[in-house]
Amino acid sequence: MSRTTVPTRPRAADPSPTTGRSVVTIAVVSALGGLLFGYDTGIISGALPTIADDFSLGDGGQQIVTSAIIVGAIVGAVLSGRIAERLGRRKAVLWSAGIFGVGALAAAVAPETWTLCLARLVLGLAVGLASQAVPLYVAEIAPPAKRGGLVVAFQLAVTLGILAAYLAGYALDENWRWMFGLGLVPALVLLAGMAALPESPRWLFTHRGPEAARAVLDQVRSDPAAVDTELSELAATAHEKGERGLRALRARWLRPALMAGIGLAVASQITGINAIIYYAPTILGDSGFGRSSAMLTTVGVGVVNFLMVALGIWLVDRIGRRKLLLVLLPGAVVCLAVMAAVFMGGHAPQGGARWLVVACILGYIACNGGSLSVVVWLAGPEMFPWKVRAVAVGVSTFAVWFVDLIVSLTTLSLTSALGVSGTFWLFTLMNLLAFLFTFRYVPETRGRSLEEIEGALRSGTFRAMR
């Protein structure tokens, strides 16, 4: 088999002045998919109490309405790898934008429970597709030195969307239809913005050839020599033997990356972050907090989550992915353990104990949201090899939403069966296990090109990267 050749051509001495701005613009526009993801998953927190009253829903009905979007996200994640591989990363994001718009409108006008569930199922399709396609697209177009921060901008947009959902829930109070309907606006902006952006150069290299990839890299790299180097690495990687698709994931040399990437995907949900995001007002209300106090605490959750992910964008390319997890996860363990202890005995906290609960909720969000929530969407696109990247990221995205479905379907039932204290003790254990898993299986990928990471996998030195 002959090696793929990369044509070169004379270049102007002055590189394109739009390079840095182009990459940032691409990351910001595509990150609107994250904002929609955050808004449409977070809005149920403020809308659910009123929906429950309007449609006379018990715990089971509330969990079904909440979880419908997760079921859709699982289906979207299953389809995402094939869509992103066949149509392109950019078109996958465009599809998600259109589906977001349809789902938001349908949820806003839903006349009864099952119609609302169907609308949230449609929104979930968009969430599952966007949560795979956006990080994959940005990771493949960003330079190695900035890749971490630019990909994590997606998660920052998710937290901004969650915060916007909490603010909308507080401001609109009982008007849940407007809460859902507002999601149409960013969907239209994303649709228009993505229509003007280029395709991933790595997808173009595979499907359209080196010249198509070069045309995009010339727009987003300031150094002409770096473009030649990147194209040469792509050609070398393309020359490596290997299958595509799900069958390719059975290869033994891929297992360390699959274990690390999928393990982090599971840990990001099983540690309880979305249990707080979805059900904080309900749990706090059942624990003696008034509705207004519970909603304000939830807004505080959104603010802290946003600020910590913003900090994570700065830290992830400075101290690294692995160290960020190892530094912050112990704090999440402590905060959950304190909350579990406060709720022991089954009595609602009183006086200063309530403020301790609020502080621990915010501390947990800071430590868990600032670590796992930052790294999870970056890990797969970085760790998985080029030829199976789309399908492998689809599998890890499926893992995120499958475990999230379990959490969203069982949180209220767990608090009824185990009590609030028992539920928090369970999440304490999950965060401790996430820390131990990171220490044992997660390598450091900071500052390495995607092709370097793949080379480490093939040579068996992947886990040794620290």
C-alpha cells in the first residue's frame, strides 16, 4: 500500500491574519450547541413543579417527563457516530440545531403529558447529536496548544445554558411554556452560524482529499509550516491499517483509550451532578426549604457551575486534564459526605444547618462540575484514534446518556427509599471511586497532538503518559 501523499505549494510570506480569530469564532458558534444542551436539560428543574401541578403528576410521572429528553439523547448518541462520519461533523451540528428548534416549539405548545414527553424526546435527539458532534468538530479543527480550552468551551456553554434555564425558571415562575419556547432562539442562531463555518479538516482529508483539508487549515493556522506538518501527520495516520466502525473497537490496542474515555463518561453521571441539576428544587423543597429559597439556591448552583467550568477552561491547558480531576474530586467527596451527615436522622435541617447544606451543594458543584464536567467532553475526542474517533465518541456519548437516564429515573425514588442522607452517601462513594479510577486509568493528554496520542496507543505507552 502506498503512503498518502500531501502536495505542497508556494505560500505567501504573510500568514492569514484571521487565523486566531477564526478558531475562536468556530469554537464559540459551535458551542451554541452546548448552550442548547444545557438549557433544554436544565429548564426542567424550574418547570417541573408547575408541570406536576398542571398535569397532576406524581414522582413517577415527574421522572418520566424529566427522563424523556435523556431517552432521546441515547438515541441521538447511537445515531451520532454514523451521521458525523457520513455527512461530516459540521452537518451533524446543523442537524442538531434544526432538531433543537422543532423540539423547543413542540414542548412550548404541548397540550398534555405524553405530547410534552414526545417533544422532550425530540429535544433529546438533538442533545445526543450535539454532545457528540460539537466536541468532535472543535477537537479536530483546533491546534494542540489550544484544543483543551476550545473544546471545553462546549461545556462552558452547557453550564451557561443551565444557568439561563435556572434564571428563566426563576423569572418566569409558573409559565413553563415560555421557559421551553425560549430555546427556539439559540437554535436559530446556531443554525445560521454553522452554515457559515468550514468542515473539520480531518474529515475532509478522509472524504475529499488533502487539498480540501489544506484549504481549511490555511484559514485556522497562523504558521504555514505547521499546516504542512499537520497534513503529513494526517497522511501517516491515514496509512495505518485498521477497520472503521463498531467492529474496529474490538482491537486490543484500543482498550486503554476505551476504558479511560468511557469510564470518565460513566463517572461524569454516576457521581450525581445531574441529580442536583435536575432535582435540586424538589429535594430542597422536600427538605423544608421554601420554593423561593430552593429556586434561588438552584440559581446559585448554575452560577457556581458556570464559573468553575470557566476556570476549568483556563486550567485544563495549564495544569492538565488528569491533575484537574485528581485535585478537585476529593473536594466533591467531602462536600457530599457533610451533606449526608447533616441529613442523617431523616429530619430537615434547621437554622445554620440549612446554610451548611447550601454551602456543600455549591462546593460539590464547584468540585465535580469543575473537574469531571470539564474533562468528559474533551477526553473522547482526544483519546480515540482518527479512523474510529466518530464512532468511539458516539459510544462514550451513549454511555453518558444511558447512565444519566438511570440517574434521572431513580433519583426521586432513591430519596424516597434511602432518604436524602442515604442518597448523598451513595453519591459520596461514587465520587471516591471516580477519583481512584482517574488515578489508575486516565493518562495526561495536555499539549499532545491527536496523532501523538494515537501513536502512544499503538506503541502501548498510553497509560504511561503523565
